[in-house]
Amino acid sequence: MKVKRKLQAGFTLIELMIAIAIVGILAAVGLPAYQDYIAKTQVGRVITETGGLKAKIDGCFADGKTTLNATVGATTCSLADLQASKLLTGAAQGDATALAATGAVTGYPQIVLPGTFTGAVTIEATFGNSAAETLKSAVVKVRWSRTANTAGGVWSCNVVSATTALQRFGTASCPGAAS
């Protein structure tokens, strides 16, 4: 009777090393692309969130309310109902007492009026907190600006950064620009 020998089946060490090298190369190429995708998605989200403030501000101005960041009054527009974003850094504006009671005192876009109201206003959202590290470390901002026309100012949007390479995170409706 003949004894049959079984051949061992498996991978050689060199085959395993080649497979690991290929996976490493794919990860080295894919990880930066994935991080850019995350950053672009976060920029799009903040553009949408801050863009919603335009209607609120235009409504306040249409009602003759020319002062922001105060409790509601005859000529003041309250910002106490603003929602914080985990992607932003910025102090709460509006009714600070009500916001502090909820524990949300950071993560807000900043709304800036010039000293004398002429219709011009700027909404500036600075990335921080849970935003992608690329956006936080380069201080990338989404900036909405309204022209000085109380009857119907025109809004424009830019993604601003001092780092030229990060201006690529702008979109068609909110392009990148120097800060």
C-alpha cells in the first residue's frame, strides 16, 4: 500500500509581504483623499447652516430692526434662537443668558454689523471644535457678506483661508478666496 503525501497549501512569506505592501500603498493614497472629502463635506454643511441666517437677518432689516445681538425689542433683532454647530468655534451672540442656560456658549457664527447700520452685514463662521484638523489648523472660515443696501442687499459667499492650498474647499456657490 502506497502512502499518499498531502501537499501543503498556503501562501509563502513573499506573497504575504507583497499583499501587505499593496494594501499600504492603497492606504497611503486613499487616506488623504478621504480626509479631503470629509473637509469638503464639512465646508458644504457650514455653508448651508450659515446661509440660513441670511433670511433671518433680511427679515429683521425688513421689519426695521437695525440692531443685532440683543434681546428682542422695537429696533433689535434677537439671535437667541441660533443653533450651535459642533464644527464651529465662536462665542454665543444674542441673549447670552438663555444660551448659557442650555450650556451651548460656543460653536456659533459671528454676525458683524458696522457701527452705523447701512445694510452691510457679515456672517463669519470659523471652523473649530469637531471640524477636520485641516480646517481647524489653517483657520478656514465661511464668510457671507451683504452689500450696503437696506432695501435689498446682495449676499455673496467665500471660503477664506490664509493658506492658498485650502481655498480649494470652496464650492461653485461659495468659492475659495484669500482672507
